[in-house]
Amino acid sequence: MEIKVKVYFSRNSGRGSLIDLHTHLLPDWDDGPESWEETQKMVEMAAADGIGAVCLTPHLFRFSRYQDSQEVLEERFNRFYEQYKDEKRISFFRGAEVFIHPDLVREVEARNLSINRGEYVFVEFPSDQVPAGTRDLFYRMMLAGYTPIISHPERNDLLGRQPEILYDLISRGCLAQLTAGSLAGSFGSEIQKRAELFLKHHLVQLMASDAHDSRNRKPVLSRGLEAAARIVGRETAEAMVRDVPQAILDNRLIPELGRPVCPSRGRKLFGLFGGKKKKKVLEKQD
């Protein structure tokens, strides 16, 4: 049965401003803010950091407090819209961060879980693995017209040890989102090193805050932007928080920032994903 989902937010972002596509701003839904007061602090913080567009991406199928109830989720979005419909500094958009599972394609279609009703979808892995069958699942997503965006790959232990797995997925048409705090050292030196490695090898295409609160995981992009600029240059770093997320909001082909390079050439994937390697069949066109 199809789930009827309302859409609230404008399709026009604050062009020229920083764009934060991955945030947890809905209170009392997942591991994000506990209250609307905390949400307000986060909005103020984002505006102060020069962020002009924010996509709300609540967790689905992991960390949600109400068994992923669509009714509760719609109530949260409804109230957020009412509270911030007159906000002039930031444009808000709707999305989700979907934990990987076998019925992902059906759930995305039925529950409006893509970014701004387009083709792009944030997909989250467990922190210590990439599930068997991921390659085939992403292949099916692409056949259905969706482009997976892998959330914060630098915080995945397996991808940190075997970056060729991430290279394989990116080479097949997936995207990956780097967390600004990872690059700035907020998650420790090991994750910072992974973030720098992925950035240098063009294995991540956009950067977001993955904000959860106003204290430890803040809606701030500027520190990550400066760190990225020192590694790949100002133009590429700016594109990761402006041009690429804008293209995603507009449901367009993203600009190419550099062809992916495998950090560990010659190493095999040892059948991690299962099955034979399939040829990429989906080529996005303007």
C-alpha cells in the first residue's frame, strides 16, 4: 500500500550560501536534538556559519525512537514547517538517512526518502562493515532511478582498512558524503586520516555536517571547508559545499571534481559483495 507523504519545503536554496545536505534537526525522533529549543540553537548556529540551505535527514531503520512510524515522522515535519516557514536566512529541504536493508528501494519509493524528491538517497552502513550484497542492492537502486550517497564512509572501519571497496562503489556510480567534523579532527586522528585519504583520491564528492546537537556535533561546515581547501584547493572544497549539493537539490548531474583513484591498486575485493561484478548500466544524462 502506498504511503501518502506531504512535501513542504521550497525547491530553491539560498544560492551562493553554504549548503548542508545531511543534518538531524527534528527533535525527539532519533539521536538528534531532544527538544525544539535545541533545534532552535542548531538553526542559529547554522545561520551564523553562513549556511543558507539545510536538508533534514532523519534516521530511518536505525536510531529512530518510534519504530520508524510514518505518522510520527510526518508530525515532526509538520511542526518543523510551521515553526520555520517564515525563516529568511535558511531554506529547508526534506530527505532522510536510510540504514541499508534489503527492502530499501521499496521503502524509498513509498515513503519519500530521497533528497528533495529527487533521485539522490543517503544510505548508511553499519560502522564496522559493508553488508554482503551491497553492490547488488545499489545496482537495483540505480535501475529504479536512484543514486545512493554513502553517508560518512570515513567513519566505517572496513572502508578505512580496505578503501578499494569504496573505490569500487564510487566507480560504479555511487556518491559519498564526507563529514566536515571528520576532516577537522572532531572524531579523532584515525578518522581524520581516512577523510584526508578519501578526499585526495576523489572518493568523496560532497561534505556535510551530519549535525546532531549544538554542543558536540554542530551544524558547522566552515572548519571542514578550510581543512579541505588546504588539501584539494579552494575551488574543489567550495564545490563540495556549494555546487555539488546544489546539483543534488536540483536533481541534476553533479559536477565532476576529479576521477576516483584507488588508494590500494592491485588488491582484490575477495567477493565481499557477493556475485560477479556487474557492468554499470545507468549513465546519468543532463
